[in-house]
Amino acid sequence: MTFVLWARRVFSPQSALGRALPLMLVAATAAAQAPPPEPPANPAAPPKGIRVVELKGAITQGAVAKFRDVLESAEPGRLPAGVIVLLDSQGGDGLASIEIGRMVRAAKAHVFVRGRCASACVYVLAGGVVRGVARDRAIGIHSPRLTTFVKGLGVVDINAATSKTAAAALAAGNKRSREYFAEMGAPDALFAAMMATPSDQTRYLDLAELPELGIVGIDPAYLAEYGPRAAMAYRIPEEELARRILATPEKCMTDAGSAFVSCYRRVLRTGE
């Protein structure tokens, strides 16, 4: 991830230099599990149902407004979730990712990694009350670095040791990262692991490492609220519910949109 010293921004997690992929933010509304309600009196009212958001490519400030539009009418009480976020991103703007992560947490979204999730993408993943990953080496972390924009060159790295302003910007970004992960309930070990990885490298984590870093799992407060109702709805013990939730990414990897919702429901009903 990169802290950007550019246009008064001090934080953005990934050097670009032509490598960033275009962002594709796709939102779909899946049919609710209950029979369709009567049409709303207001024809401009948003459709009801489960919102599925796919976040692909570089994360930019433009994604913040798009997420806000999609999530503002979300219904967190729906089963299996009011909002499902599917991630496949190598990172991007850290401030944007933190804003999105907070919106994701407020919407009680279930977040699953379908491709890879590296650098700033991990902030979005951390916002999920449910966080699922299907395979080894899908999550990439590294310590921050500074960049700035130079006309004619694009985004270039800055050596924080050469400037008090740059050093302060890097320290501020590190502090914001640590505070955000704490706010999301992530263990200190996650930030420590990021800081231990050189900024010019990306460390891709094995599946076995993810639970202890809080990258996969279910937020305890959310599980206490959601678990009894969902377990009753799917007629399974709460422990089995948690197991099936976290097995979903592997079983539904090739699905998207409403097809992912259908697969998710099937896994929760049958375990298959």
C-alpha cells in the first residue's frame, strides 16, 4: 500500500505507474427469500432485496460514492445478508478503502474474496462482519510507502527519510491504518504483519494464517445477534451455521450476482 503525498492527500495504498486496473463496481439486487411484496407507492423507490456488489480492479475515490448509492437502501436484516461484497482487487486508494470499509461494516455486509485482495483491498475486507476467502495466497499485504505525482512521470516513490513532511505523512498514514483495524476488531497481529513486510514486496498469505490475523471469520457481536435467527431459519446449530458461512467462497467461487446468492443459500441449507 502507498501513502500518497499529492493534492493534499496523505494516504493511498498502492503505487500505480500504469499498473492499476480499471475499477469495475457492479451492483445487483437478488430476489428476497419471501414472496415479492406489492409494488411500492413511490415508483422511484429502490428495489428491495439482497444487494450484491462486485469490486474489481484499482480502488479509487470514485468507488466511495458508488458504494454509498448502492448501500444507502440496504436491508441488513435479510438472510443470508442484506449486502454481499465480492472482492478481486490488488488495492488502490487507502482513504477510499477505509471509507468503503466503514460503509460495509455499517451495512453488516458479508464480504468474500473471489480472486485476490491485496494492499488497500484488505481494508475493505476488514469491514465485513463476515469475511471469507477461498484459497491460499489470495490475500497480499505489505508495509506502506510514500508516493507523489510528477507531471510527465506519473506516480513515483518518495523516500520518507529525506523529508520531515514525508516522514510525518507516512507516520499519520500508519496511525490511521492501525486505528482503523482496531475499530474493525482486527487483532494487532494484522497491522504488525503488514509493517513487517517490505514496502516494495507483497507477502501473500496462506489460508492457515488468515484466522489468527482476523482476515477471515465472523464478527463476534454480529454472530451473537445474527446467529440464533439464521440458525433457526436454516434449521442447523449455530456452530454449523458459522462453518457453512465460511465454506461458501470455495463452493460458490464461479458464481456472481444473484447466482452467488442462490449458491450461498444452498450452502447454508445443505452444507453442499
